Amino acid sequence: MADSILVVGGTGMLGKPVVKRLTLDGHPVRVVTRQPDRARIALGKDVEVVSGDVDDPESIVRALDGCMGVHINLDGHGDWDLERRGAACVARAAAKGRVSRVTLISGASACEQNASFPMTRAKLDAERAVAESGIPYTVFRCTMFMEVLPNYVKDGKVLLMGDQPYPWHWVAADDYARMVSLAHRTPAAAGKILHVRGPEALTFEQALERFRVLCLGGAPLQRLPFWLLGLVSLFPSRHELRKVGLPLMRYFARVTEVGDPTEATTLLGPPTTTLEQWCSTYPKALMR
């Protein structure tokens, strides 16, 4: 197992495609998770699953034993500091072992100008933790993922939350996973912060419009202004909207992608999946 890669956050929406791609590319993959039994069912027999938690440093040291690489793909989902804690924990553990490459997902708007938002601050601190580990690293500052679009569907309606004026180069998780896997085999990708952009620039409204037509049979699009979302979020049952959804959408309404994707595409090849192509693979059972 000397060439195995540990994936931290390997059971999530973006972690699972990375696990799948690493496996397809011939890497023995180990996933560390707080719910190993559930992960074994979700990931299959070809993936080694171990119990652990980034808030338990010793469990991460054990999980890294024998691994040559590690990919960090955490989503705090409201616990914004989890990304910082997790990256710092993994970086310290990796420095004690024989890890030769650390890769980390970050965000397209990550820069000091946007660091007043807690999620962005955590991402920047996570980037710093892996950069200071002394281990060759690659950071992926990824734009919006097509996989988030189903999250904006509720009760048969597609929800546009607030005025979202800025375009994003939407990327498919499979394209991102391919780049992560290749980075672990590309010496020139070490020490890089790579900006990952998909082939098309679309606003949230444009992306949701295509999604609803191509995947949801033209389900109605409902525009929800921020003032109305603010009122709705006050209800006790809307805790997640108040804590996560509304702050995120207000943030996305005022920031844009930063950085140049040229180096990422030169080193690892460009993401090529269009939103129309991604929609053509959307599970038929979810289109009803």
C-alpha cells in the first residue's frame, strides 16, 4: 500500500468522485470517516475505509500510515472553521509520516479581499496550513460545481435566491476529480495554487434555467429576494437557511472568481464538460 492515497472527506458530493477517479487510475484508496459502515456501503469493496475524525489528530495519524498522498475535501456546511481545522490536522499528521503530496480543495473567490467572510477565511487558513507543512502540495481553487444545482429545487420549484449578477465557469465534479488524480502523478503541479474553471460562464439564473429545462421538464423558476429569504430564515424550522444558505448566497452575490486558470489547464488539462453534457447524465429517476 506504499502508493495509496488517503481521502479526507471522501463520502461527500465532491469527495466521492475523487475516490472513484483515483481508483480508476490505479491508486489504492483509503477513506477516513466518522461513519465507516455507511462509507463501506457507499464506496464499495475496492476502497479501504477506516474510522477517524480531523478533530481527533491521532486517528488521522493512523489513517495516514503507509499512504504516499492525501487529498483533503472537507465541507464544514456551516461549521466554516472545519476546513481550517481539518487541513491543519492533516498537514501535521502528514509531516510525521512519508506523505509526498497533499492536495486540497479551496474556492474560486478565495483571496484576502474576501476574507471577512468566515468560509473564505477558513479556506485561506487551510491553504496556508498545507503550504507550511513542508510537503509538496497542490491547492485547487474551484469555481461553482454543477452538482450543487439540485440543491436549489424544493417542492417541484427551482429557487433563485437573491440577485446573483456574476457569471461562474461551472465545473463538473468528474473533471475536477480527474485533475486531482493527475496532480498526484505530476511533479510540476507541486507548490501550486490552481484555479479550476469549466468551459462556460453562466450566472446562477442561466445555469438554473438550463438545469430546469433539461433535467426537470421545465419546472417553474421562483425568484426569492433576499429580504423575503431573511424573513423566512427567522422561523425555527429554517435554521439551515439562516446559518448556511442565506449567508452563502449573499456572499456569492457580491464576489467573483479570482485568478487565472491557464496554469491549471496547462498542467492538468482543461475541464471540458458543459452543463448540457452534465445534464444529459443526470439520473433519470431524479427528473420526475
